[in-house]
Amino acid sequence: MSYLNRVFAARFMKTLLIICCIALLIAAIWFLGPFLSTTGKK
């Protein structure tokens, strides 16, 4: 049973890490997008 818990925990941590990386990437694009865009400048 502990082996299954370890495998599940490792898989869950890897999935959580991927989700956090994607969220950080989206946040970075959301914050930096207005600075990098050339359209819409007045």
C-alpha cells in the first residue's frame, strides 16, 4: 500500500508542478503582454 501511495504522490507532485509552471507562464504573459504589444498604443 505504501508503494501505491508513493507512486500516486510522485505523479500528483509532477502534475502539480506542471500546473504551477503553466499558471506562472500565463501570469507572465498577462502582465508583460501590454508592455510588449505595439497595437493599441495611443
